[in-house]
Amino acid sequence: MGLFDRLPPMDHLRSEKMCLVQLIFPAESARLAVTYLGELGLLQFKDLNEDKSPFQRIFVNQVKRCAEMSRKLKFFSDQINKAGVKSSVRPALQPEIDLEELEAKLGEHEHELLEMNTNSGTLRQTYNELLEFKLVLSKAGSILAASQNHATPADHELDEHIYDKEVDDGNGYLLEQGIHQGALESGVRFVSGIILKSKALAFERMLFRTTRGNMFFNQASAGEPVMDPSSGEEVEKTVFVVFFSGEQAKAKILRICASFGANCYPVPEEIVKQRQIFREVSSRLSDLEVTLDAGIQHRNKALESVGSQLWRWILMVKKEKAVYDTLNMLNFDVTKKCLVGEGWCPIFAKSQIEDVLQRATLHSNSQVGIIFHEMDTIDSPPTYFRTDKFTNAFQEIVDAYGVGRYEEINPAVYSVITFPFLFAVMFGDWGHGICLLIGALILILREKKLSSQKLDSFTEMAFGGRYVILLMALFSIYCGLIYNEFFSVPFHIFGKSAYACRENSCSDAYTAGLVKVRDPYPFGVDPSWRGSRSELPFLNSLKMKMSILMGVSQMNLGILLSYFDAKFHKNALDIRYQFIPQLIFLNSLFGYLSLLILIKWCTGSKADLYHVMIYMFLDPAGDLGENQLFWGQKELQILLLLLALVAVPWMLFPKPFILKKLHKERFQGHSYRFLGTSDMDPDSEPDSARSRHDDFNFGEVFVHQMIHSIEFVLGAVSNTASYLRLWALSLAHSELSTVFYEKLLLFAWGYDSLIFKLVGLIVFAFATAFILLGMESLSAFLHALRLHWVEFMNKFYHGDGYKFKPFSFALLAEDEE
């Protein structure tokens, strides 16, 4: 293994080296220093006040101020969206303002906007009342005229255009009257008003029951929608006129109107007065419309002025609040003049942090510098990988399973290739791969434009994984060329087929069969297999054996990575009693099966591998007969079987007993070693090495090791079988593609009608896009995800760490976008 020690370190294979640092800020420079650290974004602060509530922290008042400003900005954003005003996402640069000026400006804008909203609401309510009054005058007047002249309401309905032609010589004294009751010559009075159309039927029934039938109810549709002031939506209303007699009936009717939310308006009996009031109401409505339009324009201009700077203000307030939230994680020292903080940072960032702190001291005119030094700790640091737009998606796939421990081997390094390749094994068709490639290239070529836009969840997910899709498409094209499938159609791309008909006159491969006439096809599956009688058995055998080879190879890679992980952490026990027996067990059974597959392919033997593997357990010393592939196979099988049987107790028993022995020796002081520095007193630290070893429980350790051993033994079988999904999904994709091609496209092409051919082509295109490119690609993606998470990563990856989350303004800006 000395060769591996001389290799240079691989980027992304292990997380960045981290250190715990302590910072001591003078009070006058603390805020500016934390602001500069947020701009740098490479320090994760620890909360030293976890036992305190948010209201017991030092800078609670400043946080409240920022929260109040955030509330005002949210109010502005809601008003802008409600008004439909477009706000600039990237406003033009304007002079910087401090927090106090921004707070005052936000207060002024809020007061102005609330005042405009109040005035607009009052005007809108007046406008609605006048509009309802106009509708009541129009409809109720026709009802009254019909009752007086015994004519239909349609013949006497007031016409707004007729009124406009007459000269208005009157005044508006009747508009100021209260609820008007008409007195007809017969002594019958009436109340007119307007009510929601949905309540009209219940309203009429209640009136009838309350007056015991001593009323006459007449109604007519308002004819145009009226805005509801409470919801702001336009609703349908109905104009009504209730005829009654007596003061008691009047009082009851008015109470019912109030309870149903009906608005009552006075309508005089005389036609002249009705026309006079109608003209007056129409005139006031026109004036109000002009006033409302002017108010809306003024309000929109104010909102546009706010909207042009809204994004910048929101980001500024978010940054300020984040700074004070971070300062609340610090503690005052005993002199109450300095703030003390702790945090994690990458080793490479120490010099950058020191430069930033010096700049903060200089800009704050502090007489005392900020103290920055590294601390010793036994706590596990956070996990941090520096990723770019290409590797980020693969790292997110791994982190979705679990964030790796500190300096644990990162599976994303290998998943960059293995994940899209296993996807392509199941999705192999170079026609479908080209479609995926076009989609990936569109996302990549437009990434600058798309990154600045707000996307829906599906598009955002596809855009984030655009480079994953790119590699999946390229590998799909490669596997499709191996399978020789272009939308299920084979092509003679790399030369002529190695097979031909037995006779020159034959043309049907199903009945006549084929014979080999030349060298094998240079690359991939020979196109003559397509449509032959042995196509399905041949492809099944090929893809099934290929799946086993790929599965055993990837599981061996996982076990090999566990060796490098244990070697890196100097864990000899895991190498001797976990890595070695696991490697022996897996390869004694399934590594041997892979060897048999390769020998069978190379020799062209007709041995039955099912029979060989089954009788390897049932009758190890039995005669192999025609299933023997090489000399000494029976003896090798017996040896491998014994090694597999020995590997199980090798994994199970030694490690717990050795850990118990080491614990006793350390407890008795024979080979005790401090895990910290030489000045640490292990007895004085609650989380020290001694207290941890005192908690050693042999029963728990043994049960854990037993579970781990049983899981590996059973998993070796189930995981190998799980890789057969590569064969199953590849076969399903190929057969489904063949069905669509033959039953849709070729079926439609068999007709002479151009319309029928066009319909068949459209249906084939939609079936290919939604089922094969949509559902099948998602299915293959999920199965490739399963193979990596369960079958590959469980051999070496713990995934129980925690992610490095630095205090960074850049992350706040990304969240805002």
C-alpha cells in the first residue's frame, strides 16, 4: 500500500480541514467586524447563549427594530403586488444610507401609503354607495312606475342616456335625506335598497315570515357588478322594493335589512325628482371616477418609487438583522467591554479572516485590536466542501442521504461518473440520449439568464441538475450505441453484421435463422440480433450478467474505500476485522460468480452458472461434469466456501473483545493517552477521553457489531440481487420503446392517409416525450439513486456529520432572489 501513500491528495475526496477559533471583539468594533465577516462568508459562529431566550440577549432591541422594518418592507411588497406595479429586482445604484435614515424613510413611506389607502378606501366606499344608489334609482323607479301605471317594469325603467339630455336645474338636497318611505295614494309605504344576489331568496322569506305575509316584495337584477368593500371583489347584487303598511312593519323590515347587510336608499315617487337625483348621482360618480383615477396614479407612482429600491432595502435590513442575530450569539467578557465569540472556519481561511478583522479595527478607529486565535477541542468539526456549479448537484445528491463526517471519504467524487453511468445502463438508447442532451444544452447555454429569473419548482430542480442531466445524456448515448438502439431501431453504424441468412433467397430471420459469415460486429450489439428468434434470451443473458459484474465491482469499490477511510483515521481494528473479512466474504461468493461469467464469455462455454452456484453450497465436493469451466474449479470452490464461512465470525467476534481489552488497559492506566494537548487535564473536562471510556458498554458494542455483521452478510446477497434492476429497467425501456415504435409509428405509416400518418407521428412523439423521456428517465434516476445510497455508500459512508453553515451575506442574497 506504499504506492497509495505517495499519491497527491485528491480535491473533494475529503472535507476541508477545519479549526475552532476564538474571537475577542472590542465593543466599538464588534458590529463592523461581524459585518465584514458576513461579507467574507467563511466563519460559522457557535451560539454561546443557547440557554438564553431571544428576549434575554444583548442586542434584542436592535433585532426588534430590524423586525419592525422587515414588517414595513413586507407591507410595501404586498401593496406593490396587489397594485400590479413592477418592482426592479436589480435597482440602479443610489447613495448608501445608514439604518437610522432607512428607518425614518420607511416610516414616512408607510404613513403616506396608509393615508392614501385610507383616503382611497373612503372614496371607494362613497363611489360604491353612489353606484348602488344609481342602480336603485334606475331599477326601483321602474318598479314604482309600473305599480302606479299598471305597466311592465321594462317600459318605465329609467334610462341614464335620456336623463343626460335634460337640463339639470335642480339641486342635490334629496341626496342628504335619510331612508325614504314613499306614501302612495292608497296609504301603502315602501322601502327600496340593494342586497347580494345570493341572499335575496332568504331575505324575501324572512320578510314574508316576519310580516306574516303583509308585504309585497319586488326585485330586479342590478344589471352590473358592484365591488364589495370588504373583499375588494366584484359581486352580483339585486335591487328590491318592499311595500308595506304601518310603522311596526317598517321597523321590522329595517332591522331585517340591517341583519342581511342590505343597503337602503331613498327613492322619491315623482318621476321628476327621480330624474333630478339620478342626474346628480351620475355627475358625482363621474367626479369620483376622476378623483379615484388620480389617486390610484399617485399611489402607483409612490409604490414605483418604493419598488425601485425595495430589493436593496430588504437585503440591507436582512443583513443588519443577521449581524445582530450573530452578535447575540456572543458573550461579554468579565469587564463588559469586549465581546467573546467562537466559531469554525476552514484552515485556508484563517489568513483571510485575520485581514478582515484588521480592516474592521482600522475602519472603526478602535484603539484595541481584535484578538483571533485557534482553540483546542475534541468536538467534531462541521463538514465543508468547496463546490462549483458542476460538482454542486452531485454533492447535493450525497448530502440528501446524509452529510458526511468530518474528513470522511466523499462519495460524490465517484458519483460524478458512476451515477450517470448507472442511469444510462437502464436508459440506454442513443436517440433518447440525444433528446436529453438537447435539453441539458439548452439549460447550460441559458444558465446566465435562467439564474437571474424566478423559476417554478420543477424547472429550478432541472436547472440545478443541468450538468447531471448532461452526463446522463452522454452516457445514455454511449450505452445506446452499445445496445445499438435508436428509438429501439438498430443501425449498421460500425460496419456490416457478422450474420447472414443460410440461403441467398431467404429474407425472414424468424423462420430461416442466421449463420455467422464474418468477424464479430466491431462495437456493441450486432444489429442482426434485433428481430431474431433468440433476441430476448441473448439480451437478457447479456444484461443480467453485465448487471452482476457492475454491482460486484461497485460494492468492491465501496469496501476498498472503507480501507482508505480507516487508514486515514489510523483505525487498525476496522482494517483487520472489518475490511479484510468483508472483502473475503463478498469475493468468495459473488466475486467468484463474476469470474465465472468472464470465463464463460471468453471461452464460449455452455456451463450452467445457476447450477454451479447452487451446488457450490449443496454439494461442494460433487462432480461438476459439463459445468466445469477450468481445472481445479471444485477445489477452489471448497476453499472459497470455507473462507466465506470463516469471514463471518471474523467480522463478529474479535472487534468487541479487543475494544473491551483496550478499555480495561486505558482505565487501569497502562496505555492511557490524552486525546487533547499536554496541558489538558482529562479529569477536569466533562467530555474528555476518560469520561467517554468510562461509558464503555460491552453489550451495546457487541450487539452493534453483530447487527453490522448480519447486515453485511445479508446485504451481500440482497445488494447483488438489487443490481439486477439495471437489467430489468433496461429491458423494460427497450421493450416499451419497441412497442411505441411498432404499434404507433409503423402502424400509422401502414396507411396511405397523410392525416393518419401525421396523427400517428404526433402520438408517437408525445408517448416518447412523456413516458420514455419523462417517466422512464425519472424511474431510472430514482433507481440509480437507490443503488448509490444503499448498495454502494453503506459499505463505507456513515453520513452522520453536520454541514458547515457560515455566516454569509451571499446566502441571504440567494434566498432573497
